[in-house]
Amino acid sequence: MSVSGVCYVCSATANHTCDSCGGTVCDEHYDAGSGFCVRCVGGRSF
Ligand SMILES: [Zn+2]
Ligand SMILES: [Zn+2]
């Protein structure tokens, strides 16, 4: 999914939207495997 906005974690350019919370996140704070942001994933499967 492509999105134009700002990562809510680090304020970099966001390229993804979390499927869980709907937050916009950059590559670094998005887990492509689950489709969630790092916050929703909990950092365990990152
Ligand atoms: Zn980020
Ligand atoms: Zn999230």
C-alpha cells in the first residue's frame, strides 16, 4: 500500500499504513510480514 505522509515514529517520509492502527510509517518502522507497524507488532517478529 502506498501512502503519502509522515512516519508517526520518526517523522521520516511514510510509505506504508499499519493494518492494525492505521498509522503511517516508514520502511524502517513497518513490518511487511504482518502488515503492522513496529508498535503493533511489538518488535518481536521484526
Ligand atoms: Zn519511521
Ligand atoms: Zn500499528
